[in-house]
Amino acid sequence: MELPAEDGVRLLVFALGKEQDERLFMRWIVHAQYEVSFDDFKKSLLPVRIDEKATMAKLDDIMENTTWQKMPIQG
């Protein structure tokens, strides 16, 4: 009996996820179990997504609405 490729990939992704959870759990047990829940610990390790377009728009707005002055060099 052969396992369809799609099912095999799903099984591998599931197994890798469980393995990662086990490793994270070990980190949580040693360091953070009394400070934060395991789920919150896992969430804190997720990469932060930055909206580049919104950030650049905010920077453009700041740059356009800033009055620039030359400051004398002291020293």
C-alpha cells in the first residue's frame, strides 16, 4: 500500500511541527514557565511582520512635515 505524495507531505509537516513544539516546550520549561504561558511563549518567538509600504508612507509624511534647520557644530 502506497501513501499518496500529498498525504506524505502533510504527515511530514505535522511531524516537524510537533518536533518543533517539543523543542520549544523544553526551552519554555527551563526559562519561562513561571512568567508566561506556553502558547504566549510560542507567539513571542514568531517573526514580526512589518508593513513596508505603511512604514515608508509614515516616514514620507514625517519628512514632508518637518522643518529642517542647520545646527551649528559645537566643539
